[in-house]
Amino acid sequence: MAHKELKKKFKSQGQENRYRQENRRDRREGRRESQQGVTLLMTLLILASMIVVVLSIGTIIINEIRASGELITTEPAITAAEAGAELGLFFQIRNVGTLSANCAAPTTAALSNNTSLSSCANYFLPNPTTADVQANAEQDYFLYNPVPPQTGSPGYTSVSIEMVSGNSATVNLCSYDVISCATSPDISSTTINNGQQWNSGSLDPTKQYEITILNGNEASIFSISDTNTNGNVGLPSGTILILTTGTSGNVTRKVETRLPQ
């Protein structure tokens, strides 16, 4: 009896030992599988990072290639526009060459490499134009022909000035050679108030004039219009705006050059 019980006891202990061994083996295999999963995850993260870096570098390279291509394409247009500005300055200063005074019909030229140039100069203000004059300030307008060689008839037959806002102002009309139109007007001097209009009367289109606005103690807005035998041109702007446009294929580049009259 004792022998049977001892044998049963050893048998149960053997099963328990095998269970423990199998349990340890299962845990080792579980840790190994967990480590393998972490390694796989890190590998995926590294691959993803490398892909992002490669895509970023590729994007930068593509953008640089596009920028270089656009530079090659736009260079003829930019060069043409800058050359046109130089020609415009040369015409304005030396009166050599041609330059349209009507930007609605500019001077055009066909260049090499499928490049073209158009240029014009704007010598006049819009007609009518708006003038903002500060309180107690002076605004001068000279009526002459600003288009080179500036020997043509000015063509102005009348000028009107309306005070749109403000308090009061004095408008002086003078001959072109008067030393100070603000203090010594030789033709007329008229005070107008808000909402009133000053008119020059009939002017000799072959003569040059000066108009001076002496504003009162409040900032004012004036609307100025004129009639001219040379067409619908405004008053001389005082600043020549030379506009040049270079075109190469589908690319257009513009240059604006301002020159005091």
C-alpha cells in the first residue's frame, strides 16, 4: 500500500515538473515573439522615415528644376523689358528713337528668340483727375506739352476745378513765365467754397499756363478736368511713367520707370 502511494506521488510530481518546464518554455517563446514584434515595428518606422526624407529631397529637387526652367524661360522677357526701359529713357533724355505717348497703342518690336517688346510713356494725368490737397497746402499744375521734344502746342482750351470736399480754396491762373503764381497771379484769382466750381474760361491752345490751388484750413478734394485740341488728355502729370513689356512665349514681364518732367 505504501509503495503504491509513493509511486502515485512521484507520478504527480513528474507531471508538475513537466508543466513547469512547458510554462517556462511558453513564456520564453512569448518574449521572443514580443521582441520580434518590436523589431518589426522599429524597422517599419525607420523605413517610413527614410521614405519621408527621400520624398522631401525629391520635392526640393523638382522645385529647383522647375525654378531653373522658369528662369531660363523668363530671362528673355525680363531682358527685353529692361532694354525697353533703357530705350525709353534714352528717348526721353536724348530724343532719339521712338516711344508712343499713347499706352493704348504702344510702340512694338519683334526681337529674336520669339521675344517681343512693347513700350509707351504716360505723360498725362487721367481726365478728369482727383487731387487731395492738405490743409493750408499749395498744389501747382503747369499746362504745356510734355511729349518730347516739348515744342508742340499744349492744346489746352479750358480747365475746370470743382471743390468736392473741404472748406474753401483760392485758384490762381497765371502765364507760364510768372515768377510766383501763388503770390502774383497775372490772369485771375478766384476763391471757391465746397461744392463750387472754378472755370478758366477760354484759353489760347498755343500758350502755356500755370494753375495754383491755395487750399484753406481744411484738407480738401478737387475734381479737375480739361479740354484739349490734342484729344482727351489730362493735365501734365509732372512725372513721366515709362511702361515696357517683354514677352517670350507665354511669359510676360513688365518694367515701370518713373522720370520727373
